[in-house]
Amino acid sequence: MAGGKGWEGVVLKLMRGKDFTFTVTGAHDVTADYRRVDFTDGGLLAAAGESLHPTMWVRVWFEGAGRPHQRAYTLVDPDPAAGTFSFEFALHDGVASDWARGAKPGDTIEATVQGTGFTAPAPAPERLLVIGDPASLPAINSLLDAHPRTPATVWFETQHASDAQLPLRVEAGRHDVRRVPRGGTALADRVRAELPELLGDPQAAYVWLACDTATTRALTGYLRKDLGLPKHRVNALGYWRAEA
């Protein structure tokens, strides 16, 4: 990347982050507001080895206004034997979406891998309780794929009418999807109203949560303090920050 990766790149290098170059092999629009880009992995998956896990993400570098910008993206359908994977982009205004809209075979992009650990819930929960939105859809799908026989309830925040067409990997009878139109505290309110009756024993429950930072923070506090879930039974990450 022209001009290097700035201070963030220096910090990641000091933290022993490993750099890789991905090459685009194809791209298509899943919906008018969501795009999938396919890559060869530049050796990433072989290097990851047994550390490859559900919801694994990498830090991707995009250039805009003459400087580097770092964004995190989840690996979609990684195939170590073929050395391929995809990224999925919830499109909006921004350097990552701009890059994805124009991505074509042969284009390359740089990424840094550092700090993407995931610990599977043990003991395994009787039901997955999942909270997310289009930005976290790839991670949600990888989590469901990793627990194919476990029932799940998914609270999925939507923004566009086209979000109804997004490919949540759910099965009728096993997965319960509760779509929540984006607006204020609507997602947090629905979760507070509906999750407790599904919780069961807080020591054995498991909640996976990834949406905007404010909602993630509020719901994490609610789950831990109000509902009494232990820290290791809540996996929470703020994926994006809402503009004021």
C-alpha cells in the first residue's frame, strides 16, 4: 500500500501481526446493498492452520484521501485446501464499500492478522442466542455452520428492504429469526423483552453479540449484570460506531 499503514500498522507489527496480500478472483452483488468479493488467500489459511475458527476476522487496509484505513472483515467460507475465501460487505458510504463496489479479478488488497481468538462454548449450550446485523452476518453464519445441530434464536437488525434477501444460513424448525428494523434502541429493547424467557440457566446459556458499539455495550452490561451470565458465556464485540 502506498504510504505504508500509518501508526496503526506500526502498532500491529509490534504486536507481531502477520501481513498477507489477497487477490480478487470474482465479485457479485448479493443484494443492492450487500456485495461478496472472492479471493485467493496469499498463504493466510495455511499459516492459520488449526487456529482457523468460526467468526475469524482479519484487519484489511483500504486507502482513501491519501492515507490508510483499517477495517475488520470476517472470513467467509474459507477453504484451506484451495487457499480461497470471501469477504461480504454491507454497503454504505466509506472507503471499504467504495473499494468493494469496484473490485474486479486481479485486484489486490493487504491485510494483517492479529488477535482473532475464539473459544467455543463449553459446555455446549442447548440453544444459541445470537444478536447482530448485516455487518456481522458472515460471523453469524459461520457460528451457525459450526453448530449445525444446535437450535438458535437470532435477533437480526435490518436497515434496507433488501436485507430481507440476505442469506442467513438458517433452517426452519431449528432456527428462529427475529428481524428488527433499525431505529434508536429498537434492537436492545426487543432483546431485553424476549431473551430472558429463552435463557434458562445463566451458567449454561451462551449469547453471541456483534452490532454497533453502543448497542453491544448496553446489551453486554444487561446480560452480565441483570441476567447474571458469566463472562465466558457472553461473546460480545462492537462491529461499528453509529454516527452522531
